Amino acid sequence: MTSELMKESIRFYIGADYLIVNNLLWGNGANLDRGIEAVHRNNLGMIREATEMTPAVRWGVSAADGQKLLDAYKRRTPDEITDVTKAEIIKTAITDIHNICDAMRPADDELLLYRNVAEAYAIKDPAVGGTVDIKGITSTTTTGQKVDYGTGDFQITFHKYEIRVPKGMPILALENDYRNENEVILPPMRYRIAGLRDGEDGKVIELEAIAPLDVGLLIKDAEGQLAALWGENNDLRK
């Protein structure tokens, strides 16, 4: 059963906090800073709208659930970003990572999942038979939705991951109380590149999940990199 704290972590991850969580897992300090700023702006906007509209109206839930969600936004959102509050935000993200991974359960059956990835962030030079570690938490869908982002000079090229997940591999199938997109979340994972082909909407990279990565080691590595990048005053291990 998913606890209330797990549900909170999942809800915020699929909202905007994936920008913090995944840049943390990848150890990408520059993008993590930008992600923190973007999430902070988003959360302040959410708080403002919920205060003006009432939480129940803003999120389409009961008054009690709306107030609970507003309280969570306020608890997670400092008035401003400082060295101290940035470290607290990252500590919350680390808790979220553990909560999300702890909420995962073994897949009852083999799954075929899909994810669209902008070309700039897709696997570089994939080779059939090789392996690749995807360090972030991966949101996928059970339906291979058509890619259609922008036109003309603003057209974004996407690659599609077609991910085969064996029975028994940890997954988190989202329920309708989050959003109804047939969404399945995967942990940081090692994959085998099973095939490459041209699809209707662009290149398709066929992946087979091999084994989850050690989240504890990823977080430890990220903490070391961030401490070096931001200086000892921001060492998250204190």
C-alpha cells in the first residue's frame, strides 16, 4: 500500500519536481540549479492560484484534500532560494527518490512501454547489443503517443524509446488519483539496446530492462559532485 508520504512524493515528481530529482540523480549541477529555480517559480504560482481560487477549486478536489496539498506546497517552497534553502530542497528530493522507489512493485507481466525523448537528450550513438545506464527516474506510457511538438523553425526532433520490461522488474503504475495517462514509472535502470529502427515519427530505440541501478550509490555520487561544485558550505552530507 502506498503511504501518504509516498503519494506526496509521487505527486510532486510528476508535477514539476522531476526537474530536481533527475538532475540530482544524473549529478548535473548546472541543470539542477536551473531546475530548482523553475520548480520554485512554479510552486509559488501554484500557492498564489490556490490562495486566490481556494485549493479545492484549483485542484478539483475536496476542501480537506485541497488544503492538505496547499500545505505541502508551502512546506516545500521557501520564500526565496538561498544556500540553506537550496540544500533543504535537495534533501527533500532525496527523500522523494527513496519514497518513489519504495512504492514500486514487481511487474505482474512483461510490459512494453514508450517514452519520447528530445534528440538532444536521447542516448548518444546507440549500438545494438550494447548497454546503457539511465540514471534518472523514467516516466513512460503504455501507449506510444504520436510526437508532435512545434512546427517550422520551432520543430523539435524526438526519438522514441520502446522499452521491454520483464516480469518481476520494479515498476510504479500510476493510479487515476495522479493523472490518467496510462503512465508507468521506472527506477534508474541498466538497459540493453535491443534494436534500432525508423518509426513513423522518427528514430525508435528498442531497450530491454536488465536491472535497477543502486539508487543509494547514485545519490552518494551526486552529493560528492554537488559538494565539489557548490563548495563545502553546501555539502549535503552534513
